[in-house]
Amino acid sequence: MASNTVDSTVTDAVVIDANEADFQQTVIEESNKRLVLVDFWAPWCGPCRSLTPIIEKVANEFAGRVLLARVNSDDNQSLASQFAVRSIPNVKAFSDGKMIDEFTGAVPERSVREFIERLLPSPAEEQRRAAMQTYAAGDKDAALVGLEAAQVLEPDNDDIRIDRAKILINIGRIEDASALLDELAPLAKMDSRVEHLRAQLTFADTGPGEDSIDALETRVSKNPGDLKSRLALAKQYVGAKQFEPALKHLLQIIQTDRTFGEDAGRKTMLAVFELLGNEHELTGRYRRLLAASIN
């Protein structure tokens, strides 16, 4: 039952021993890069001794696309309890930081291979993940090229479109990002990630070419009824990450003329809420103020 134990990183290992101290890194974090199988076993377990050479052999067949992390359930009882291990051997599969499937018992080699093949990401998905790691490392252009290549492999993959749109917004290609989001399937358009990107697009046209905050504040102070300037001012404040003054101006628009710009005040305020998130103090407070203003 030999395994290739590593110290602080799993690098390109195929089989490692994991424990409570390093589980977050070796399993949870590593599962963002490749499929991780966690084999809960114990030295006294006969079926475990039968499964070990089988699962190690099959894991090695996938040339680093799969990591097998072996956890001694006797020595790591809190992990076994956390993941509801009731009998061993118990093999649990992790991807994107979450447990996605499992099997129990000493199953035959064919079944282990089928289990892994069913869970492995497609080549396009692997390309997408690699591209997003490149993006996280700061190389936006290379990440975009990688995502475009992944899209060629799977033209209907909306996860790839969403990631492409995210990067396009980040580099200022607003029209291209908007077009990508428009191409999404109806169900994908309901994804919370898409709602957040749509909120970003709401404010993406505010930039150096627009009037400054000071100029717009002066204009609005001289003419409080200039709702067009007040809306532009609110968007500039959002661009500067000064969310409370933005929300104050949007609330004023709603209270002055709910129909202005086809309800632009309320729609823009909802976009700000999306950017801030539901747990933000400003979101809760201004949701209540919004409700009081429109009732």
C-alpha cells in the first residue's frame, strides 16, 4: 500500500497520503485544478487492502489528471465524521472544492475506471480551468486566448462564455462582453454570475470621457431636477466605489420621477445592490428606503 507522499504541495503527484492538517490544501484546493479522489481506509480493513492496488493502478492511468489522496480514517476521525464516512473503504470525489460523488466497498477495476471517467472534466473544461488560473495569475490576454480555444472545443459551453465575458469587461471590451452574455442559453442567463456581470456592464460606460464628479455635483446642486446629470453622477460614484452617495442620488431620482429613463433610478439601484451583495449593510438599508419610496 505504498504511496507517493509529498510535503507542502501535491505538485504532479498521482497518489498521496492526506490528513486533517493538510486536507484543505491537498484535497479542497487541489480539486480546483483536477479531480481528487479521497480513499478513506484503515490498516485493519481487508476490503481496503483489496481496493488500494486497484484504485492506485487506475489513478496512474490518467497521467496526472486525477489525484488519489489516501486518508487513514482511524488517525483522522474528525475528517471521517465531517464527510459522513460510515463504512470503509469509502472513496469520495472532489471537484471545484466540493464533494461531487462517492462509492463504498472494494469494487472491481472496471467500476473504478468508469467512476473516474464519468467525473473527469472534458478537454474544454480542463482548458477553461487552466485559462482561469492564468487569469488569476494576472495574464488576462493569455487567459482570453485560452478560453477562446476552449470555446472552439465546446461551442455551447456557457461557463466558458461567462468567463470570457468577465475578462472582456475587465479589459474594457464592453460591447464584446455584452454580446457574449446575450448569446447565453435562457437558463444560463439566470446564473448569479451573469447577474453580477450585467450589473458591472451598467457602470462600464463611465470613464475619463465623462464629466467629473465635481462637475456633475455642481450641475446637480444648481438644478436638482436635472435627473440625467444626477444619474450620471451616481454612476460616476459607483465607478469610484463610493456607493453610498451613488445610492443617495439614485433614491432621489426615484422619489422625484419614478418614470425617468424607463425607471432608470430603480434599475440602477438594483444593479448597485448586485455589485455590493445581499449581505452588505448598504444593500439592506437602501432596499428598505427603496421599498418605502415606491409603495
